[in-house]
Amino acid sequence: MANKLTDDERAALKIEAVRLRQEHGDLDAAIDALELVGKSDQLQIQRLKKRKLVLRDRLAFLDDMLTPDIIA
């Protein structure tokens, strides 16, 4: 699939991946901060963790799109 991408499509996917990695890192920091506060909102933490999982899945998809298939 990666071979069929145009340069513009590849660039757009790379930009999206960078943005998602940044958001994933920001969520990590937010979760850590909420957990350090002590009296934290467990529902809010759970929502943030779920969002992190969604981002991780999307990043895996983008990485698959950007990585060429190698036949061993």
C-alpha cells in the first residue's frame, strides 16, 4: 500500500503522525499530573487513557501506510 501513495499523501500522513504523537505525549503528561494530584477524577483519567489507545491505533495504521511491505 505504501508504494501507491503520492508524495503529497505521504507528507500529509507524516504530518498527521507527528501531530498524533504530540497529542499522545500530552495525554501522558495530563494523566501523570492528574494521578499526582492525589484526589483525581478516575473517570477523567479513564477517558484520557481511552483516547491514548485510539491515538496509538491510528498511529499504528499510519505507520503501516508509510512502511513499505517487505517480502521475506
